[in-house]
Amino acid sequence: MGLFDSLFARRRIKQTPYDPKIEEPVLRIGICTGEKVAGFSNLRNGHFREVMLITSDKELDEFCRRYDVDRKSIKEITAG
């Protein structure tokens, strides 16, 4: 792979495991723009760990598949 190829190669997404004992799946929705971000909220301190931007149902399905999350168990919160 040459210099040009390495500069524009797709970055691999580092997938951090999800532990349901420590975190819960969350869909954070922006109040002004309606932007949706899927991630995990720490059950102890409430810290939100952003995983991926959601722009369609297909992407939400991908999030659920990647992390073995039931769509019904995703908590929706608003961010402002």
C-alpha cells in the first residue's frame, strides 16, 4: 500500500464491548436538530459513551446487531 492509499484508507471502527451489568443502551436525541446518537450510559455515574450516529432505521438495526441489543430495551434521552 502506497502513501496515497494509507492516507485515504477507511478507518476501522474499534468496537468496545458492552457489559449490561455496567451500562444500558441509550439513544440520545438532540432537542434542536433531532440528531440521534446511539451509545451506552453508565449505570453508576450516568456517563454517556457515544458509539455511532444514527440517521436511519437501518443504522439503528446495525447498532442492535453489533452489540446484541434488543431494540425495545433502548432508552431514549434528550440532549440540549
